[in-house]
Amino acid sequence: MSASHPSTSERSERRRREVCEAACRVIVRNGLETTTMRDISREGGFTTGVLTHYFPDKQAVIVGSFLAASEDWFAELRRRLAVAGTPDEQLVALVHLALPSDPGRRAEYRLWSEMWTYAGRDPDFAAQIVETDAVWEREIRG
């Protein structure tokens, strides 16, 4: 495939990512409990059929959105750590990333808060949080 014509799997992954990003925006704005599949579809500018093509239900959207947001956070962490030189500079980079010092970071904290609250009611999702926290721990130790 040429660069100007992404493969079907690339288009599918991009659309799945768009769904997750729309879900995150709605969850941050409305809270997870009141967020509906219709809200997410409206936010993303696609039909609920598109949404259910990638995620069969709200729980699957929540898990997918959490994983996408976690991947983004880890990618940003790795980028910042790669630029930082010394261990002291790496620690400062980590702290700056973790602090909710700008609107984007505050929105991220709202998302995490909603996810942690949801984990308190859903044991399967709680297991996902524990797994992701273990990755976070390994990143910090490294």
C-alpha cells in the first residue's frame, strides 16, 4: 500500500482510535455514568452503528478508551524520558507529566478519576486498572 492509501486495517485502527477519543471527551465532560453510546456517536460525528462495529457495548468502549488513553500517556512519558538526560532530569520530566498543571492534564485527571470510580464497581475493569498500574510502575522503575 502506498502512503497515500492506508490499508483497511490502518483505516479501521484510525476509526477505532477516533471512537476512543470521542468517548474520552464525553466522559471528561459528562462523567462516565451519564455518558451514553449516543453521546459518544454524536461527539465523534458517526452513527451508533459505527460505534457498535468497534465496541459492542458501553463497557467495551470504556475499556477501549482507557487503554487508548493509557497508551497515549505512556507514549508521552517515553518521549519525555528519552529527551531528558540524567536521572534527575527524568524524574522532573515524570513529575511534570503527572501534574495536572494545564487544561489537558486536568482533563486527563478527570478521565482517570472516572475510570478509577468505575473500577470500584466492575471487578473485570478493576483488573485492567491493576494491570495498567503495573506497567506504570515498571516505567517508573526503569
